[in-house]
Amino acid sequence: MHDDPGIDMRATLLTQISGLVRGFRPASVVIVLDQPAPTRAALSVVLRAHHLCSRLDLVMSVATHSAPVRRLLAAGDDTADDVRLVVHARTDTAIATATALAAAA
């Protein structure tokens, strides 16, 4: 996610992500937050995408260089979901972890 979706585009972005997730299923999902400080709308999209992936029993990883954002995502992860949200500081680590977890499942 390169740009902030804003409140108005949040639903549209989530619909696009949902289509990709369903189309490439059972592949794992990795979302990279490139923004220096992702907004509530961006974080909301990530958490909603994770909920979707959890319902579909898919692994989802997030990569963001921002430690505060990683903490917010971890805190916002719904423990009711079957699959825990995996958050990393580096994109390559997020991809490798998602791939390994999907292969192990």
C-alpha cells in the first residue's frame, strides 16, 4: 500500500484486496505499508483483510518499517481470528515467513 486510501476509498481497496485474495487462493498474502505513517484508514484495511484471510484459513503477513505501526497492528489483531496476524519490519522477511507458514499448513 503506497498511498493512504482515506476513509472514502477504504471499502474500494478492501474489495480489490478481497478479489485478489480469493483469486490467488490458497497463496499466502503479504501487505506492505510503504507510507511513513499509515493512517487509521490504512490500518483498518489491513485488519479487515486479515479477518478475511483468517476466515479463509490463509496466512497473512504485513511489512512496515514503523515500530509504532507494528505495535498498533499487533494490538488491533483480533484474537478471535484463527490465524494470527504476522507483522514484520522487512518485506523480504514478511514474504519468507508467509511462504513458510503456508507451506507448513
